[in-house]
Amino acid sequence: MTHPRAKSLPLLSVDLLHPFKSAYDRLVRPYSSEVLVIILLSFISYGFLGYNHLYAGDDWVWVVESGNISYHFIGIGRWVQVLLFSILSGNAYAPAFTLSILVAGLLLAGIIACDTIGIRSRQGFFMFNSLFIFSPFWIEDFVLKSNHANIGFGVVFASLCARIIWRESESVISGEKTVLKTIPALLVSCILFSLSASCFQTLTPIIAVIFLLAYLNRLIRNIDVKDPRMYGLPFIPLSFVFFLGLMVYSANVHISQGLTGIGSSYEVDYLITSTLISSQGDLYFTINRFMGHFSQFMFKSQHLMPLWIKIVFIIGYIALLGTVFSSIKRSSPVPARVYSGLVILLLLFLIFMTPWLLGLIRMPRITYRYTGLVALSLVHAGLFVIAIEDNKTPLFRSLLQILGFLVIIGFIFQNNIASSVVSTNNVRDLALAQRIIGRIEAHPGYDSFSRQGHLTLLQIGEPAWSEDHPFAAHATDPPMDASVVDFKVYDGLRGMRFPLILLSSEGLQYYVNRYPGLDRVAEPSVRAEARKMKEWPSKESLKVLDDGRVILLFSRGD
């Protein structure tokens, strides 16, 4: 006789798997052929990267050999990356395996994003995920094996976070829930936000982009609905998650750094509402750069975008939002012309954001220059796919098609310009480095100090052609890249290395690789010697000190 509990086990397993099965039937089964094609394309497109990794070596070697895996990555707030490394660092941490994790994460995130945005057609699903997964913005993460697993998990956390926010905002609009009843789900979303940031901080803009694309798609598909709640209410859950999510993220950074005992090594004042983690290109600087460069983007002339266009856009957008919220307050339908204007301005806003996002790759001294760039892959994918999806208004469909193509063409145009500029500057930087090396090696005191194995080069000031904000320059100025400011000089023939120590022009304060905790003030002897020197390219712009350090004096702002 069979024990009664034996029959309940299969039923229990079915009950446990039912949510996953229903999610698969709804999200994946209708697009199974497209998913298979994308997976096969991934094998073809990214397979060579796994092969190359076998020869290029493990980019974790430097952190493992130096023993600073916890110090470095937990120090910059990526405790999830350290956790994944501890799990996968053995034999399983092979390039093909970790690439599979990354591709699977991008595909799963794309599937969730499609459902959130409202992409229902098979061609739209295939195009969105193809544009998203094979976007050139991911190339650095694909090349660096150390980013494979954490990026794969991070994009899934970000897409799930956006999905929950959007679902809760829809329930508020439909009247199924009040704002207070959405708090438990939004708290889960805050945890997902924190986990995504703990994988890689610059993935968090994906959350906002998925939400905005879903918002835009709903406005277009409900063009005949004049419910004023559709305009303002969805942004309440989004704002809640981003504000509280930053607090949750800051808290888990405190905990992870406290448990490992490395929090004090960065000598940073950790505040919940200000400095979230270390000052090394992390989420805190991501937000600061976003606000700083966004203000430059909005209030300064840029290439192909005069200031007067921005002023008109800002005034029109504020006036439009005022009309919308006044309609909400009166509980009256929003006029069709206002509705149409809002949709058009949202589209223009996404288009105007494109040069700003692309311009980040030209900003100087940015360790994580991909802030928001991964989100741009969603922007151009989402706009184009929404354009080909069926909707009730041919006008908006045509407009979206045009704007979708403009985003892609603009990306190609701007990216080629940036690539050309970077290539030109690399050649220029190399020529400058070779001249500096030649000057140093020709110096009378070079031989006596070179026996030590290296010389320390103190760079005072910056080359005259570098700019702090090249993409926020005047519209008539040529695009520039200021990577020359932070290069390290290498002598490729002898393998001798001269670490650059950047000195500012005022007070002669210098920084070693800009790592926090290593900032120091140049001693009086260095200041005194530098004041006697002439600026580059004068022969008196180089001076070897008694301790073997070499001072290089540049001009600044000429």
C-alpha cells in the first residue's frame, strides 16, 4: 500500500513550478523560434570572444595575484560581483561559460522588457532583443571576462525592477490599488535596484528607460483615452524606488564594507544621503555626472544643437506639464492637442538625450564612461520596435518610424565621429608621449636614476588642447577628447614605465591615479622648482629632481 504522502509530492512539485511554467507560456513560448535564432546568433557573434579569452588570459589575474579582489570591488560598491567571483572563480569560470551567463541575462532581461513595454508582435520581439543584445554598447563588458556574470545578473535585476514599478503604476491608474498598497511590491523593487547597482552601478538607468518606453507606448496606444491620471501617477512609484533604492544600496555597501573591514581604506566620509560609496566612478559619481552633464546638456550650446533650441524645448515642456497637471487637478479631460504635444515632446526628449549619452564617451577622466550608454541601446531598440507595432494613429506610427531611424543613424554618425576623434587623439597622445620619453632619456641625470627601474613623472598642468567638458563646448568648436590628461607614458622598446602624477595648476596639488586616500599636496621643494621652469615644449619644461622624480610643466587654458 502506497503511503499517502508519496502521491502529494508530484502535486507539490507541480504547484511550485506553476508560476515558472505560466511565465514561460506567456513570455517565451509565443516567441520560441525567435529566442532560438537569437541564441544561435549569440553563439556566432560572441563565440570568438570566448576563444580569444583563452589566449588573452584571465583579466582577474591582477586582482587575484595582488590579493585585492575584496579591497577593490567591495571598495567600489560591487559586493555582488565579488560574490559571483567567489562562486565561479574555479574551473567553472571559463570564458565560454561566463559569456553564456551574460548572453542569457541579456536575453532574459530583453524578454521581461518586451512584456513591460508592451511589445507583442513576433517581429517586434525579435528586433528589440536583437538590437538590445547585439548593441555595440556592450562590447567592453563582453571583452572583459570579469564583467560577464555580474552584468548578466545585473540587467535581469534592473528589468525585473522596472517590471514591478510599471505593474504597480498600472494598478494605481486602474484603481485596483492605492499608492499605499503598492509599497510592499515597491520595496521588493528597491531591493532589485540595489542588487543591480551592486552588480554594476551604471546599469541602473536601464530601469528608467524601460519605464519611459512603456509609458510612451501606453500613451500612443491609448490616444483616445483622456484620463488625466495617466500622466502623473505612474511617476510616483518610479520616484519612490529610485529614492529609497539609493538608500538601500548605500546601506548594503556599508554592510559589505563593514563585514570585510575595508571601508576605512578609502578614507571617504560615508553618508546615506551624499557619498554613497567610494569616489572611484561609482553610483554616487554616476548620479553626480548625470546631473552635472545634464545641466550642461540643457543649458549650453553643443554640436548640432544651439542653445535657443534647448530654451524653446524647456519652456514648451514646462508649459505643457503645467497644462496637464491643471487638468488633473480639475479632473477634466486633457485636450487632444495637449496629449499629442506631450507624446511628441517625450519623443524629442529621448532623441535629444542621444547626443548627451553619446557624448559621455568623450568626457575626460571618467573611469566608467558607459554611464547611461547601455540604456541607450534600449532607447534605440524600443523606439524602433514601437514604431513597427500596430497602433491606432498612423501619424504617430510614421513619426516613430522616422525618429527610430534617426536615433540609429545618429548613433552611427556620432559614434564614428567619436571613434575618429579618439583615434586621432591616441596618435597625438602617442606622439606626445614619445617626445616626453625622448626628452627624459636625453636629460643628463637620466642614467643615474634609471637604474632604479622607473622614474616618477610629475605632470603639472594639462596640455593646452584638453578641455574639462568637451561635449558641452560651443557649437562651433570641434569635438574633442581629453584622454591625454590621464595617460601613462610607456616606452614600448625598453618596457620602462613612467607613472603620471597629475598636478593642478593652482597650488600644485597632485594626485596618484586619482584613487581616493592617495591625494597629497606637493611638497615645497617641488613647488619651488616648478616655479622656476618654463612651459612645454620649452627645454626647461623638464627637470630631474635629486630623488629621481621628473617634473613636466604643461600650460593650462592657453
